[in-house]
Amino acid sequence: MEGKKKILVTGGAGFIGSNLCDALLELDYSVVCFDNFSTGKIENIQHLFRNKNFRLTVGDIRNADDCRKACENMDFVLHEAALGSVPRSIKDPLTTNDVNVSGFLKMLIAARDAQVKRFIYAASSSTYGDSQSLPKTEDVIGKPLSPYAVTKYVNELYADVFAKTYRMECIGLRYFNVFGQRQDPDGAYAAVIPLFIKKLINHESPVINGNGEYSRDFTYIKNVIQMNRLALATENPEALNTVYNTAYGERTTLNQLASYLKEYLSEYDPEIAGIEVIHGPNRAGDIPHSLASVEKAKKLLNYQPQYSLQQGLKKSIRWYYNTLANIEK
């Protein structure tokens, strides 16, 4: 692994992290995946073990010594490790805080002490909280609506302080409803797209919280990978020590989302077109509408999102069908 730029990906066995590991190895970086497998899966990175530029380090970001060892000799850190899910944070705010705040701080300290060149971290659109403004611009936020949102905002505050106090280079990427291959459809806290896809494949009715008119800026994983690549590569001083919306820049209601999924899935299984969608109560902590302005990222990082929701859904559905239904491409 000598001679190549070394990147530590925390949470590298997770959905976003494993996709980042794939992309970075294709770009000829040396990649170390750091994960405790609380939500990540060994299956997501199994195919990488035969790559001589890949290494797995098992550890927990809540353990300062694990963080210190993981950061040794690293050039960059992509910090993806976190406990996601608004409902999970409402049920268990303490663990969410331990991982997302204490773990984040320990990683920042370890990166500082290892003199890592740049620390790029997964921020969140949940930081916009109760702000009513649309589209969401990076400098206008509201009050958080969940413990999860609090933790992700605290990450931004800590990164800003470390940049100013210790002269670190930090970039936060506010992810907006990321989806794509390897996103887990199982469990109590599954995200809406993989959850709905699995239900429809199994001929079960998906349940929309509320009347379905809440809207989201659903962002395909390839757009997120592009943003991380740009954040790694930038030499523009103005682009450092700030946060960026990481999204496509369009919003879709949950009713529209369900309609797209039924349409695209019915190409594989015509019976899916007739499955009814069920509406349940609104969910505590949910933001009604989410739409990102990506103008700042376009200006400072030259970000050009390549994949719309519809394009991303078609690619994701193909992957889920191969995985969940064992249907050949």
C-alpha cells in the first residue's frame, strides 16, 4: 500500500461506506475500511478482500484507541460511521449521541493527532430542522426535530471549531435521503426506498406515513460518490471548512415515489402494478418537505449530479431484484 494516497473510510462496511470503498479503489487509492459491524455487513465488502489495496480494521469509533490506530498514516478520512434513523434516535437518544457525537469527536481528535490532510464527514439534511425555506441553502437552518438531527448539527459545530482551532481541513456533506444498491431493506429502521421495494417484490402493501404529500430530495448513491471525490480532490481554499448539500436538487412526494416504484417494478412482475399503498399516521420527527439547493457545491466543487431519482430507482431496482428475487439481469 506504499506510494498511494491512503484513505480511511469509517463505516466502510455500510451502505454508503462500501460504495465509497469500491469507487476509491477504482481511482487507485489505498483504502482502509473501519467498522464495528453494528449496522454494516461483511457481505458489502467481501468482494474487496482480494484487492491488495484494501484492508479491513475492525473497531468502534466510541473507542479512542481504535480511532487512533485506524488514523495512523492516513492521508484522508471519509467519516461515514454513524447511527442513522430519526425513529431510532427517538427511541434511544443516548446511544445515538454516544456514536454520532462522542464517536465523531474521538475521530476528529485521532485525525488531528495523526495529521490527516483532510477530514470529510457525512452531515445530514436533518440539520435543517423546522426551517420552512425551500430550497434548503446551507446558511439557513432551523431547530432540530429529533435527537438524530441534534447529533448531526453538533458534528458540524465540532468540525468548524477544529478547523479554526487546530487548522484542520474539514468538509461536511449534508446528505439528502441517499438510496441505492446495498441499502438494507430489513430491520425496524430501514429507509423508505429499499423497504418499499422489498414489500412490493413480496406482493405486500407499503405503508406511507401520513397522506403521502411529504416530499424529499432523494439522492442516488452515485451522486454522493461524486461529491466525496470532489471534496477529496479540491485544492480551492474557499471550498474547505464548510458544508455542502449533497443531493440531486429535485423533490418528490412519497405518493409519487410509490407510483414510480410500482411502475418500474411491474416491468419485472406485472402483478405489482395492482398492489395498493396503505397510509398510516405521520411519524414523529419527520421534516415535511426537503429540497436542496446544490448551487454552492456547483460553484465551489464543480458538482454536477448525474443521476435523477428515476434513473437511480431503475438501477437500484435491478440490483434489488437480482439480490432479493434471484432474477437474472
